[in-house]
Amino acid sequence: MTKTMDSNITDSEWEVMRVVWAQNKTTSKDIRDIIENKKNWKPATTKTLIGRLVDKGVLNTEKDGNKYIYSTNLKESDFLKSTLDQTFDNICNKDVGKIIADLISKSTLSFRDIEELEKVLEMKKEDAVDEVPCNCVPGQCNC
Amino acid sequence: MTKTMDSNITDSEWEVMRVVWAQNKTTSKDIRDIIENKKNWKPATTKTLIGRLVDKGVLNTEKDGNKYIYSTNLKESDFLKSTLDQTFDNICNKDVGKIIADLISKSTLSFRDIEELEKVLEMKKEDAVDEVPCNCVPGQCNC
DNA sequence: TTTCTCTTTTTACATCTGTGATCTATTTAC
DNA sequence: GTAAATAGATCACAGATGTAAAAAGAGAAA
């Protein structure tokens, strides 16, 4: 059930998607207005990105007079996961633990987050291994 | 001291860098031979990537007869961190805990890793907050 | 109904990426 | 010492990305 995202989105496109995810249904003007607080984009830029997302099938459109209402049925978390997977593909499995430790250290977490993580770790003990196997091609890591 | 990487590398370039990181000092032939086990690249492709990395100042060269010895003084972990930072820039701080939990769940970890993570979590309690503040631009998340 | 305004569609264009062919300067094997 | 194999340098080229202007269509205002 862990399907890999077939469509990737770029950083700029992500900016647009965040608005759609937060708003659920929205118009190009909404998107422009919201992003204006963050990026110095000309209106045309936002529209181009919206267009590309529609082309990729990431955004759905629904005509409303002379404009469109945009929405998506793809989940932010899935995109995020596929991005992270791609990043982790670049390193040795053996290092994953350390990386996660780094992430935790540098993140701002709530007490609830920590509790949750402790719970996950507890469960993780069930399928923990003695030694994480290296998954690298010989010569690309020194395990 | 947390300097943000000024130079970014692409996925293909990363493939080359992994060899350099693992080998410390290496030649273009070494790189080609090692990557051959993984990618169907023509020799010229590897050389192009090496050249780009040299241009970017990521790889150092040292002449040795008619060839070069390549090395780097940049750390894999720094590139990784900057890549991860960029990914986390795309989401709300509030969601970071959950994302990390997901990462843990899907990763293969050793008992030692888990212990280490528990330790980090324990320390993390010291600067944990009641509620992680949302860092998003209004309209880009529904906190 | 004419004009203005907003939306979409079309087109543009420089840079970055992935992938590789060629040409040139060396080396090394005969 | 000349031919074959290498290593590096130069050039190529299509597709992805970031960023945007220009054109065209449709509703709103006058």
C-alpha cells in the first residue's frame, strides 16, 4: 500500500500546493494573494505554476463562470514521503538512525510529540535488528 | 556554526560524491568503475558530472601525471542536512514530530539506534514546548 | 454596447539537469 | 617509435524549472 508518488512537484509548485491543501478549494486569485506574502512573484508566475500542476494532473479544475476552482485529491503527506524517500536513497541505511537523531535534535518538538515518538520507538523495538545491513553498492560507502 | 551549504548538488552528482566520500581520494576511472555497478552511464556522463562538481568547487583536484586525483573537503552529512532542511521548509513546524515518527516507523533500525534515539528524546524534553508554533504564512496551512 | 478588468491561454527564455558524443593530449603496449 | 587505449576538455541537446510578458476571452461597469 506504500505507493510511490508518480508525479513530482518542484519547490515552486509546492508553494502553490500548500495553499490548495490549506484551502481545499481555491481560485488563482486566492493563491496569488496568499503567496504574495511570501514570494515576490508576478501574477503570471503563479498562474504558470498552477497551469503546470493542472497539466500534471495534480490539480483538479472546476469551472465557475470565467474562472476555475482548483482542488486536489493528492495528499501533502504523500508528496513529503516521496521526497524524503528520495533523499534517504542517497545515504547508507546504516546512517539512517543517526540522521533521525539529528533531525530530532534540531527540531522544535512538543511534549506530546516526544511522547508519541517514544511510543513509536517502543514499538520499533519489535522489529529492530542487531546490525542494520548496508544497502550500498561496493565503493560508495565504507561499511 | 550551523552553516547552510552554499553549493547544492543534484542527484546524479550525489552518485559521484558518494564514491569520493567513501574513497577519500579517487580517480575518474575509479568513480566510473564503481558507479558502473549501479548506473548505466556512459563514461562521458561520469566525467561531465565530475567536471561540474569541480566547477562548483565541491571537488578538489590534484594532478597526477596525465590524470587527476579527486577529493573533497565537504562533508556528506552537511549536504544531507541542507537537503533535509529544504524539505522541511515545505511543511509546517507543527507537523515535524509526526513526520519523524513516520520516518522511524518505516526505517530499519538497530537496537543501538533505538537506544540512541531514546537518549536524544530524553534530552529533548528539556527544550520541549507545550505547543509547537506554526511558522507558516497565513493561508498556507490551517493551524 | 463599448470599455475596463480580471482570468486564462500562449509564448518566452535563461538556467539547471541528465545524458552523452567528439576531439585532443597523453600513455602505454607492441 | 608508431598504434591503440586513456584521460581530460569542449560541445551538444532535450527536458525540467523559475520566472514572466503578451494575447485572448468573458464578465462588470459605464
